[in-house]
Amino acid sequence: MRPPSPAPLAVDRHGNRLVSFTRCTEDDLPTGVRLPLALTALWHGGEVVMVHDRYRSQWELPGGFVEPGETPRQAALRELAEESGQVPDGALRCVGCAGFLLGPEQRAEYGALFAGLTLRRRPFDTDHEIEAACWWDLTSPLPGRLSDIDAYLARLSAPTPPPHHPATR
């Protein structure tokens, strides 16, 4: 695991900073550091599902805290279903580990980023935390604010080649 870089990779409007990202498999996620967060980038065609958090008032990747007894993968799947109503068709792949400096105190935390594909878009229901969900193509403007951190992570998770483009020879 690389130590956080002094220049952030991305900063959101709340001052949270993405300071490092290391591509790794799930088996290579760090064990000697606190890894309380899990995020999921779920792709359908060339679009990733985003959720609008009503408290932070911004579009984000589905994700949240790893609960006691849960693995980061289990948390990623649970948060994806809870926040967006979506489920992957097939296994999630671990994209890597993100290093953050969060909150006014800039506390260091790490999060696992997973990605997957779905063959169909499922219905979404609002709840106390998430007021909307949408599919984003990484370039079109979204209504309201977009977390620059989550946009950066979504781009890192994009399937190669993008699922809406035929493979080139």
C-alpha cells in the first residue's frame, strides 16, 4: 500500500480528499489498516449507476460502511442493493483500494472499490438516505452536484473496453 500522496487525486465540495488509489485484487486489500468503506461501480452498457445522497446533496457511487462481521465485498453488494436497488449479474471484481482524508479533521480512511456489470436496470425506490438513482455515461452533466471523488473512482472502474464499444483488433 502506497502512503497517501500530498497532492489529492480529487477533492469534493465538503473538503474530503482522495489521496491515493492502488489497483489490487480482493486478496491484496490491506489488512494492517482500517478499511471501513466499500463502494460499487455497477455498469450497464456504457453507464454506471449513481445515487443522490440527500444529506450530502450530491451524486455518488453506491457504498458505505463495512458492518461488523462483513467483508468489504459483502458490504459493497449490500450497499449497492440498499441504495440503488441494483444487483450485479455475475461476480463483482475488486478494482482496488482508495485512500481518503475525510471530514474537517481530515482523518485517514481506506475503502475498497468494486465493479460489476448488470444486464438489466432494476427499479429504484427512494429512502431516508437516497433520493434518486440514475445511470451516468461519465460525460453528461447530472442534475445537481456530482462528487468529484466518486466521478474519479467511477472512471477508474470502467470496463475495458467499455461495454458499449465493440472490441477493436
